[in-house]
Amino acid sequence: MAILDPETKIAIFIMSLEHDIGQKDFRSEYHKAVLNILHTHYYLVDRMNDLFKKYDITRQQYNVLRILRGQLPGSASVNLIRDRMLDKMSDASRIVERLRIKDYVTRDYSENDKRRVDVKITDKGLELLTMMQTEVDGFDDFVRALSEEETKQLNALLDKLRSSGSRKSTDASSEADKITTLASL
């Protein structure tokens, strides 16, 4: 769909979910919203994968490096990394090992607890993040089609969606706990 930008007198083409996936009818606006969020997610992920491929790392490895940079001058345990990762399905231990092989991180075993591993980003890892920074910052441009106020509203709405979902799963798990507790009586 094309609209005319009144300030620049340039036609702006706005893609729609209907156009992108070739579907005109949806069960409801809620169904369309879920598909639209997923479609937008994969749109961004594809572009990120293309960028990270140039640097021979994955999105998950980049995420771990960013977490570790935020821990400087200290280190982070694998559990802390796992908790802070965006992709909760990732195997943090395996990602850390791949980064270690590339000399982007170091691992040190705790003297007090042999199960604990402290991970720290190396200078080489920091250099990689610095090299990538300008291109990674370019992902912000994706949302610059929105005004700052619209972006704040989008952030608030997305936070609200995740909050309502976590409340329901918490309610469901506490219901399951109640049932289990009652069953054990």
C-alpha cells in the first residue's frame, strides 16, 4: 500500500501482513496480531542472522558477549548468563564453549565450588563487539518508522502482553501446585 508523505511529497510503501504472507482473512484481530508479532520477529531475526554471519557468530553468541560486557570488570556464572539470555531455549554452556574456542571468552572454575564456572569476555571479544556496534545500532532504524511516542506505546503494549502471559502461567502453575498439594494429603 502506498501513502504520500506530505512533508517530502514522496510515496512511502507500507507493507502489510496480508501482503507479506498472502492471507486476507484472519479469525480475529487477536489472531492477526499474534501472526503479525511472529512475522515481525522472524523479519528481524533474519536480518540479524545475516549480520552476525558476517562475523562468524550467532545471535545467541552475540547476546552472551553483550551480557559479559555488561558484567565488566567482573565475570558471570553460566547460570547468570542463562537467566539473562533473550533466547531461553539456548544451551548457555555450549555457547560459552564455542566462544571460548574463538578466544572471545575465558572460563575459570571456582575454587570453592567445582560446579561453578566464571566466564569473562576477553579483549578479542570486546574488539568484536566494537567492530559490530555501528551495524548492530542500525537495527534501531527498523523502529524509526514510528515516532518516539509510538515507540513508547509499542514498548508498553509489548510489556503488557508479556506481563499478562506470565500472570496466567503463574496462576496455572500455582493451581497445579494446589492440586498437587491437595492430592498429597
